[in-house]
Amino acid sequence: MRTDRRLLRRIPALRVHLAVSVAAAVATAAAVLAQAEVLAGGIADLVVGRTGAAGSLAVALVAIGAVRGAARWATDLSATAATAAARRQVTGDVIAKLDALDEAGRRSAHPSEVSALASSGIDALEPWIRSYLPSLSLAAVVPLAAGLRIMVADLWSAVILIVTVPLIPVFMVLIGRLTDERSRRGWATMQRLGAHFHDVLVGLETLRLFGRAEAQIERVRRVTDDYRQAVMRTLRVAFLSALALELLATLSVALVAVTAGVRLAHGDLDLTTALVVLLLAPECSLPLRRVGAAFHAATAGTDALDDLERFDQLSETPDGPIDHLHREVRMSATGLVVADGERGHRVGPIDLQVTGGELVALVGPTGSGKSTVLGVLAGDVALTAGRVEVNGLAVDTLARSTRRAAVQSIPQFPRPLGATVDASVALGCPEASAAARRAALAEVDLDQLADRRPDELSGGELQRLAVARALLTSSIRPAGVLLADEPTAHLDPENATLVGRARRRVADAGVAVVVVTHDRSIEGLADRVTALRLDHADSPIDRGAERGAEPGTAPGTGPGRAAGAAWEAASGGADGAAETSRAERQAPRLLPEPIAGDGADSARDAGRVGDLAWFGRLAPVARGRTAGARALGIAAEACTVGLAGTAAWLILRAAERPSFADLAVVAVAVRAFGLGKGVLRYAERLASHDATLRRLGAIRAEVVARLGRLVPAGVPRTGRGELLAAVVDDVDRLGDLELRIVGPAVSALTVASGAIVGVAAVAGRPALALAAGAVVAGIVLPAWVARRSSATAAPLAEARAARSSTLLDLAEGCGEIAFIGATAAWKDPLDLLTERVCEIERSRGRRAAAASGLSAALGAWTAAATALLVGGPAAASGPAIGVAVLVPLAVIELLSPAVPGAELVHSVAASAARLRALLSRPDPTPEPATPASPGPTVDIVLDDARFGWPDGPAIWSHLDVSIREGDHVAVRGPSGSGKSTLAAGLAAFLRPRSGAYRLGGVDTESLGGAQVRRAVTWCTQDPWLADTSIRENLRLAAPEALDPQLWDALDTMRLGDWVRSMPEGLDTLLGRGGVAASGGQRQRLALARVLLADHHVIVLDEPTAHLDADTGTGIMRDLTSALAGRSMIAIGHADFGVAFDTAIEAPTRRAAEPLDHSAGEVPDAQ
């Protein structure tokens, strides 16, 4: 056991905490020695009838208790301050690193894992700060001091301890090494758990569309059960270590007690010395046991530190020494080559030059590396060969801030950033006036949406918002270069023209503009066009050689592969699984069998009972285990008090010089209690943790099941960070209810009550003092702490949830946020939220430190009170005096966890309330009590229908449409006109606000949503791809599809050659969000997946977005042919180049007032 110097170096405040802990340990050691001397002398005086000694004994114990309480108070206050400093330091480090990451680094940093580093990672560090460091200080001081005093007092007892006590650190090291390794695996499992949940939460909409949500809920149950088993494997070893230490310590104390009793009975030892030895013997091992327990509890913290250091090693954008550029910027790329291992081809060699005032269009087929070239120009992607210069200077020699000021970027997939559209446009340029913001929005026709939330915008509107942001920034802080990645991909021709003219005006103002585009109107505005060709590498590319890969890490197994591993765990690839190929192990099956269900709503009776009690009902299987664990806990604590009482009785009875037969029974009891304490504690810990993890697994699955009924319409205002906090953090916090609050309280109060009865039977009046001390320690102090913390519990939970949500949002969008210079817009709120959390924890920490100090002093103070009562007129016998004075020390120590447990009560209740509120949300699309049978056909009829998202206007009104089975229909309209809203309505994610939607002649109001989606599916505008292989992403739509079917779908979407060029073919891992594919390739993978589905109605939302014109037209022709006989509804802005049976024109504006829509025949090819 040692301090981790990495933490001390990283967080300087911990050095101060270490100094305080050492000083407190010295004071505690002095108090322990003094307490042993005072108690030994006082009890010896009371036994021989010197009742006047009771007063001086009581005064001395009060003073000693005050010293011990002050030491505990100072240590806890210091721990609170150090934890706050760690929270600030780690949060700042994570934000700074996110701001610096390059494309490879971001690909390796899973957002949920990064968010966990600065949230649950700091929580994992807290036991190291609060428990391990103070325990280590005590272990370095107290055993040595106690051992030296025992050696001076009684050499034979010292010999016993010298033989047994050194075995404790030996076992700690031997078992601790195994525990450390298993704890690391447990922490990694927890990280994969969070990554898996993040991926599932993002993809719930797609899972529902293919009728696979229920299957994923079952996967969540399996993953959580795998997590439980992994944790239990770790805990068995960790608790085995504790058992070994407990047995060694208690048996050594028992042996010392029995040996001292026998020698005392024979007159070889005096009573005072025997009592000193008895009182100090536990202090030789107790601090070592505590540091061992604290070490195992703190292992997750050191694992979190390991992850933080690995995160620190991720690759960054260059940050050179040159911090100044001339206003006029020219950029050139010479012989640019990038080995793009993730996509299986090389980009380049490319030569490109652009100077101020020029607009250069970068064109080429999808997957040819256009976005990669922009990343290289921005300094975000590492070059394999060639050179990129800005004003004749290599791009990597520029300071990061200088380069970002000179080179602005518009991403291919803009994120909905900011609270409102008006706030979002000013990100990176907060000094912009309201008039300037409105003008920038008006230039792309978004000024009427200024007060909307960005997450309410369509994909095209988000693109226009990103363009407006660049326009605003260029007008206030003129950049030298503007890089735009397909800014018109989701735009209708009118809005595309607006964006194209805006780009041209920026170029005419002296900015060098490079635009990646498939839009020929943009090409027409360009001064030059640079074409890229699709050139796959002749030989496989070593992915491990790419920047950002960890040395010695196999391909696809770096930090960013956590979610893929989670999918493997979800698919049953754990211990005992059948032998599989390497490719199958890397690319686990998502869905081995088709499941048509869509989730379940189990929150109907949520309002009938309290939050905590209601959650207790979710896992009835754990109730018996919990009751058994409590019974074991009571028995273990009874052994603890029994050992103290029988050891005291043995020594005091031996002082009366009885026969050995009179001592034999008590000596056996001492050894039995010593053995039973360790064994029962081991069994109780395993049982309680297993029961708790089972309950948490059931609750977590229930939360995901409920979310599966709510998305997408039921959670429009909830960020992914809040959802992840609900699924992971809040659920984990419920585990504290049994492990740290109810379980310990039940055991301690039950045993304390029995001890009071026992002391009353043996010594009479002293039981009153013990009862008073127990009431204060076990009821009054915890109640005071709980009451005082109730006011801060909800604000703390809200601040922590908001902080986790903001961290996750930053981690998900860190690339775009960094390149628009808006990191401060997230850092400032995060700093405020972090400070808010620290402020609340400081307030709670002060109260907890005061209560903890009082609890530490209360043992000595209660012993003082019992000494006064035992020394009264009706003096008890010698053994009764020993029991009455010494047992209170053990009882009050037993009750000491009640104070920190009480501090958690309202925090746990707040998490329970948040979870229950989530589970109790109304269903946005109520299911019929008795669903009707589906109709014989899949003809679609919309009769005077009105559709709109919850809390928003009706975008489609008075819609009358008839689509016969097999019809191919085009839905056209400008960006933001609500085309995707209609798609959501057809997929039964929205119900008509009025009018009717009939499927096969049956009103969908009488059909369940899953029934509708068995016939109708929707390929969304921004399709989700799971963090697994191409094969398993395709099989999401058709779990029983064989490889020839998968290849047919890929070939139809013109992806077959690309996949065949990859070294692992169908088993190629796509990464989080499909980062291994280009935007167009991701779109076509989603289309291939839809082709495999057996749905009769296919809704395609902008299927040709991110595709060049020729590829887009060819894809639409192939889709038309492949979907012959099935209904196809294609949503887009303009002509698709194929003939449709019917066309629907979307409304020309977003409005709440009714608009008339009708479908008309389209006689000619589009």
C-alpha cells in the first residue's frame, strides 16, 4: 500500500490533504495510547473499589474523545476540499484536451467514457481521497506506536503480535495484486457498460423502426448481468482479502486476550498491563485492515486515473510556435497523401492552392476522401506525405489558436448547438450584436426561427444555421480561409442558391473558400474545381500505424472500441460461449433472432407508493437475497460486539484468579466470535452486493424499456447526457440505499439494541449511558445530518445531472465546437456547474465533518458516562465493570457508518425521483388497450390529417393522400417544411392531431405502434449505425439474412467493391456513429439495410444526400427497381431523376395555421 504519486503530481491540493492526514494520524495515535492507559488504570481502580477514580477517568476520556473528534473533523474537512480541487482540476484537464483533440483522437474518445472521466471518474477518486489517504496515514503511525507500547508492557504479547500482524500486509499485497487486476477489468466493464448504453440510447429510434427495441432491452439485461458477474468476481477476491485480514487480526487479538487472561490468572501479569495490551492489540491491526479495505474501495479511482492518462495520450491538432499571420491568407497543398485505414483507401496525391478572394470547389464521388482533405487543410487530420502551407508556413508550425482564427470550418453534419437558434449563431462570436445575429440568420432565411431550439430544426436548417454562424464570424472576425463540407447536402434548390451566393460573397470579401460539394450550382460559382477520384489502396493499410492508435494495441481495440466490446457482451460472447472466429468476436451479433415487440410500459402504478419503495418492487428476485444479507450483517456485527464483551469479561474475570475451567468457556467464545466475525462479514458483503446489483440491473433495463416507448417524440427536451445520467449514474446511486444506508443501519441498530440489553443484564445502570450514546450516534446525529442535507440534495442532483449532460454534449461535439472557437461557451457553464457542485459538497462536507467528529468522540464520551455510573454507590463486579466500560467503544464504532449513510439519503431519493419521473412520463403515442387486427393490404390513406411534434405547431394540416400498395411517391418541399414530420407520422412515432391515418383500411389509432412499423419503416435523414461490424449493422433489419443476401444489398447500393476492398470485409468495424465510412457511404449502408427489411412500405428521408449527382440518380434507379411491388415514399428537395406515381408537395413554411395539401399525379419522370 502506497500513495499514488501520479495523483499527488496531478492535483497539488492532495499534498496538503496528505500533510493534514499525517498530522491527524499523529494526534490520533497519541489519543489511542492515552485512552488505553487511562482506561486500564481507571478500570483497575474501579475493580478494587476506588470509586473516586470514576470522575478522573471520565474527565480524561472526555478530553481524549475531543482530540480524536478534532482529528477526524480536520481530516474530513481536508478531504472535502481536496475532492473539490480534484473535480476542478480533472474537469479543466478534460475540457482542455477535448479542445485540442484531432480527428483521430476524437475517434478514439467515446463521449460517454470522456464524460465519465470528469464525473463518475472523480466520484471513483473520492474514496482514494477521503478514505485511503487518511487510512494510509493512520496505518503508518498507529500500529507502530501501539506495538512499541505493547513491547514495553508485555514481551510475550508483543511476540504474538510480531508473528501474526506482519502477515496482514503480506496478504494485503498478494491478494491486492489479484484484486487490482480484477478491479481494472471491472472498471473497464463499467466503461463498456456506459458506452453500450450510450450507443443504444442514440439508436433507440432505429431499433424501434425495425422492431428490435425489445431485443435490445434484453441485451441491456444481459450486459448488466455480465457487469454484475464481473463485479462479483472482483468482489469475491477483494472481500477474500478482507476476510483474510479480518481473521488474522481478530485471531491475533483473541490469542493475545486468551494468553493474557491465562497469565493473569496465574499471577504472571497484572491487571493494568493486561488491559493496556488488550486495548492496544486491535490497534496494531485495525488501521492495516482499514487501509486494505480503503485500498480496494479506491482501486476504481486509480483505474479512472489510468484512463485519464490514456486520454491525455490521444493525438492532438498541432500547436506550433507561430502565433501571428497576415490578414491576407493563402493556402496550398502539395503532394497531399493520407492513408485512410478506417475507410480502406488512400487519398491523394493532391495539389491544391487557394488564395483570398477565390472559391475552390472540391468534388468527387462519395468516399473519395473530400472530407479528409478538408481535415488535413484544417490541421485536424495527419498527413502521410506531402505538405500543407499557410502563407508559406507549414500548417503544423502554427499555434492552434492562430490556425483556428485563420481557418474556419463548416462541418458535414452540424450539431444542434446552443439553447436557441439566435444563441447558436453567435457561438464563437459572443460579442455579435442582436442586429448582426438577425442579419446573418436572414441571409440564409432562418431569422423567423431565431427563438427555436436547434434540436427542433431539420437537417437542412442545421446546415443553414452553420453557414449563418460562419457568415457572422467572418463579418466580425474575418478569417483567411473558410472550409465548408457539403453545406447544401440537405437543402432545396432555393436555399442551396442562398448558401452558394453567401459563400461567393465571403470569397469576394477576400476570404479563401474551399467547398466540398456534390451540388453543380455550387460548382458553377467556383473559380476552380478540383476533382478527386476513388482510389482504393493496392494493399491493406495498417491501422495501428495511424496517429492516435495506442502502441501495442490490436486494430479495433483502442479506447474507442469500448462500445464494440459492449455489443459483444450484449450478444452473449462472454464466458462459456461457443467458439467463434476472430472476425465474429470483433463484430458481435446484434440480434440473433427477430423480435417484433417494441418495449413495455411498467410505470402505470408509479404514483401509488414512494419513489424508493417503488423501485424496490422492480426486482422481487432480490428481496430474499437482501433479507438474507441483512441477517448475515446482524450476525457479523453481533460477533464484533460479542468479541469485545467476552474479551473484557475474560481479562477481568482472570484477575479474580479463578480456575482454568471457569475461563475455558469464555476463551472458546472469544475465538468463536473472532472467527465468526470475519466469515459472516464476508458472506454478508457478497450477498448484499449481489442482491443490489441484481436490483440495479432490473431497474436499468426498465429505464431503457421505458425510453424505448418514449423516443423520439416523448423526449424532445431531454439531452443525451441527462438520459445517460438517468440510466447509469442515477441507477448506480440507488445501490447506495441498501449498501450504505439501510443495510448498515438495520444491522447496527439491531445489534446496539441487543448490546444495551446485555449491558443492562450484566451491569444495570451503565446501560442507560450506553443507550443514550447509541441513540445519539445511531439516530440523532444521522437524523440531523439527513435533515440538514435535504435542502441541498435536489440541487446537488440537478447540478450533477446538468454537469454530466453538458460534459457529454461537449464530448460529442468537441470537434465542431473547437473549430468554431466555442469551447468557452461550454467551459464557462461547466466551470459554474462544477463550482456549484463543489459549493454544495463543501456545505454538506462541513456538516458531515462535524457529525463525523462528534461520532469519533462519542465512543470515549459514552465510556466516560458508563464509568461514572459504574463507579456509583452500587458498584458492579469486576467483569461487569469491564463489559460496561469497554463494550460502548465497540457499539459506538459500530454505529459510526450511520452518519455518512444519512448524508446520502436525500441524494439517493433525488435520483429515485428523477428516475421515477422519467418512467412515469406519458406515452407520446398512446397504445390501444386491445389492438385491432391489421388490414389485408398496406394501402395508406390520410384523411384530413394534421401532424406535428409535441409542444410544436401542426406542420401538416388538412392532408388528404391515398397511396396504394406498390406505389412510388415523392414528397418534395423546401428545407424545414416538415417532410420528416410526415415520415415520423407514417411510422407511428406521431399520431394525427386530427383527421385519420388508415393503413390497409384500419385506423392506426386502433393499431399498436409496433403493428404499424411491421408494415412501415423509415430510413431517417441521419441514420444511426451501431458501433459494430457492417454485417451486424445490416442484420439489424434482417437478423436471419445470410451473406449472399447482404452482398446483394451492398451491390445494389454500389458499396460491394468498397466493402470487398476492406481487409475484413463484412466484419469491418464501423466505429461509433459509422466513423469508418464517409457520409455518403453511411447513407447507402442505411439504404442497404432497408432493402433487407421485409417491410411493405419504405419511407426514404433524403436518400441521395451526400451523394454526387450521378451516384444519386443511379442509386434512386436501383432503389426503384429493388423496391418494385413495395410502396416507396422518397422525401427530398428536388427531382430524383426517376418517375413516381404520385407527388406530395410539402408546405412552403413552418406555420401553426392550417395549410391545405393534396397529392397530384406526376406524369413525367422527375
